[in-house]
Amino acid sequence: MKRWQWIAISLLTVASLVVEFNIEHGDHWWSSIPAFYILFGFAGCTAIIFFSKTLGKLFLQREEDYYDVE
């Protein structure tokens, strides 16, 4: 990734933390956990990546000589 992309991601993360600590969310139990939505989003994206890599290896990936088998 380019440097400006890392800066943009960092600024968005800091802005999200500032908003989270300054705005009342709701009455859910997870609203009281600091940075819950950031951590939940990161865990969800990580799970999607590992799940899709596993599915790709199981169903899509073929051996190198797949078309050369005689």
C-alpha cells in the first residue's frame, strides 16, 4: 500500500475512536466495550479472508499439471 493510504486508514481509525468515546451509542452490552466496533470489524474481515482462502484451496485450486494429464 502507498503511504497516503496508510495515513488515510490511520486517520479514519483515530476519528472512529474519537467519535466512539464522545457519542452515546445505545443500551446494548457491547456498547460499553472500548473500541468494540473497530475490533469487531477487524475480526470479521480477518475471518472472511481466512474463510475465502480455505474455500479457494479446497474448491478452486488445481494441481500444476491439471491440463497435462493424459
